[in-house]
Amino acid sequence: MQQSGLFWVVELPEDAIKISNNGRRASVHAEDVAVIDSFQFGGPVEIPAKVSYSIEWVASGPSVRRGKGNTVPATDPAAFLGDFAPAVATGSFSGRELAFSFRADPGAGSARGGYAEMGNERNGAFL
């Protein structure tokens, strides 16, 4: 966990994320990202590890407008504006640490009974 209280968050370079001009396709690619592995969430044992992943989202339906923006108090869960579309996501995932490694099945994705969504959102000071 970072001093800010965030966990499972890493900064990626701008070129790791690509979005099509029409906003209906997006991808992220990260190679050997340094993370901390723990045998228990927030546990006392922390082991340096690396993960790699590539994920692609393709919108599979129309976008729907969500949120109420600044028409509700800033503390209201609906204090955002966004357009979201159902999507199909596929990816590859792998990770390794000193004594353990894993690799997801090739072509893992939402088409095998999962769910994916993509879109854009504004909240907070950006409303």
C-alpha cells in the first residue's frame, strides 16, 4: 500500500495506453511493472514482483449517458458525467516473484462469461 492509501495502482507511461479516434477501441500494454506481492491483503509479508499485461477493449454496443453531474451535491455517488458502452475485452497477463510465477490462458477475456465496459467520465473539479 502506498503512503497515499492507494493499492494496486501504478503509473504507466502515456504511450502504454492507446484510444482510437472514435473512442470505440482502447488498449493498454505494460511490461515488467514493479509491484509488491503479499500473501494476505495488507499483510506483513511483502515481496517484490513484476507483472506484464496487454488488454484490449472493443465497444460492442451503443454508449449510454450516466450520472447527474453538478445537479446533485458533490458527495452524491451520482456526481459525475459519463458515456459508457458495453465492450468485449481480451488480454494476456503474467507475473513473477522469487518463488512463483503465473501466466493466464491465451485469449482470456470477457467473452468467456465475464463483463466489460468502456467509456469516458468526468467528476469532481472537472464537472
